[in-house]
Amino acid sequence: MALWIEKYRPKRFEDVIGQTDSVEKLKAMLKKGDIQHMILSGPPGVGKTTCAIVLTMSLFGDKWNQNFMELNASDDRKLSVIQGKVKEFARSRPIDAPFKIILLDEADSLTQEAQQALRRMMEEYSGTCRFIFSVNYQSNIIEPLQSRCAILRFQPLSKEDVFKFINKVAESEGLKMDEKAKESLEYVSKGDLRALTNLLQSLSNISKIITDKMVYDNAGMIDRGKIKEGIETALGGDYLKSRKIFEEVIGTGANMKELLSEIFDIITDDKVVDKKISSYVVEKLAETDYRILEGATPYIQFQSFLAFLSTLKH
Ligand SMILES: Nc1ncnc2c1ncn2[C@@H]1O[C@H](COP(=O)(O)OP(=O)(O)OP(=O)(O)O)[C@@H](O)[C@H]1O
Ligand SMILES: [Mg+2]
């Protein structure tokens, strides 16, 4: 089954909703043939990756894929990856194109060291490579990188824009919904079109007629129940079973950051954890969060957190 986020990803600048300033800047660069290194900053799911891909397609046509690399920095943010994968791609010769493009998603979570390495690479390989950093917070990017980049600010999408997008997908997929359902979709997705698209796709598997109740019932609620179940299972001492439950949660696309903050809410709000030990659990969770931020492998760190929970019973 094709993912709707790919199916509905705009292929041309004309199809990008909103973001007129950034799109104009990109078009101007294209026209001049002067593509700079860039920071695309803004909230999740408003078109940053999309615009980077459209730019690459406009530049390189059919060959765009061979001259483009996308790295999700939160999984690959270690210095070794920057010095390995990124460097290898940056220094290799572009294929029927003047340069290559590297998109680093979530670059604001790159370590300082990794950013310093990138800064050197940007200079060394500026003849063959352009770097695009996609960030939620520009302030986490070191000054020398910021000063080497054109900065494009992506705006939160207006309600009107989100409605435009909902109408487009609804029409093309034959979904029926009233204004109240659209309002609720806009509300739960907070303007994040990726979240919105994924939600619409999963709702369409339930019914082609979408109501606001369905939207609220399915926006994150199921996951939260599953997460709680996973925590309770671990606390009950069954590490393997809790691991299975969380593999399902992660399989539905939950990212580590979201997962950890959900877990924080559950263990502090729902009184799932005995008061006597809850401070240890929070401390352990904070440690896991920190290690992941510092570049440890998220999956292993998370498993170690679950293993810790499952020892508490004894
Ligand atoms: N401005 C937009 N116009 C049309 N579709 C959009 C727009 N922004 C996002 N989308 C839709 O949402 C999906 C995700 O968008 P995209 O990957 O560009 O988000 P992003 O800004 O890079 O988010 P993140 O910060 O989470 O990486 C796209 O596949 C597309 O379907
Ligand atoms: Mg992105």
C-alpha cells in the first residue's frame, strides 16, 4: 500500500500550499542558477523536505535521485556518519549535473562536533555539493553554519491552507466529511500536514465517511493506550512482551521523541508507577532521552529503559 505522504507530496512548486516567501526565494535561485547552502526552518510537516525535493527535481530532472541524498539527522547524527556517509557522497562526482544536494533533516539535533565537521566539509566540497539543513529550531545550529547558509523560514500553515489540503485529498480519495470533521482534522494535526495525511489514510481504512468523532478517537488515543499497556507490561516484569508491544508502536511510525514524552506523561499523570519508585523511573527516562540526544543508538537505549522497568518488580 502506497503511503499517502508520498502520493500527495507536491512534485512542482505550483503545488506547494502556502510558503510563498520560501518558494519565491527558491525559484529565484533556480532562475539565477545560483543554488546556495540553505537552512529551511519551521514547524513539522509544512513543506521543508518537500521543497528541497522539488528544487532537486527542477534542477536535475530524471537524474535527481542519483544526485540527492537525504539523511535523517536524528538517526544518523553521529560524527562518524557525517565523516563517513556524508563525506563519501559529498566528494563523489555528480552525475550529469553541476553538483549534488544533501538534505539533512532534523539538523538541529546534530551534535556540535558533527556540525563543526559539516562546516569544514561545506567549504571543502562546495564545488560538488550543496547542503540543505532542515530544522525546527534554527537556534540549535552553530553560528558558523548559519552564516554560510541562506535562511528560508517556513510558516505554520493557515487554517485555510490546511482546509485546501484536506479538500484535495478528500476529493481524490472519494472521502466524505462535513465541516465539523474538517475542523477536527485541522485541530488535532496542529497544521502538520504529514500527521494529517497519515491520519486521513488510516481513517480511510475504517470508512470513506469521516466524522469528527472518528478523528478524535483515532488521533493518537490508540497509541497512548498501547504505550500505557507496554509500560505496565514492563513494570509487571515481562520485558519480552513489552518489547513486542513497543515494536508495534514504533512500527506505526511513532518517533522516539514523541514516544519518550508520551511515556513521561503516562508515568507522571496516570499514576501507573508507584510513587515510591516514580522518581527513579523519571530519572532513568531523562537519562535515556539525554543519551539519545547525545547520539547513542535510540533503539538500544530504549530497550535498556524497558529492561530497567522490568527489573523494578523484584
Ligand atoms: N506546503 C505544503 N503543500 C502541500 N503539501 C504539503 C506541504 N507541506 C507538507 N505537505 C504534505 O505533508 C507531507 C510532509 O511534508 P514535508 O516532508 O515537506 O514536511 P517537513 O516540513 O519536512 O516536516 P519535518 O520538519 O517533520 O521534516 C508531504 O508529503 C506533503 O504531502
Ligand atoms: Mg522534513
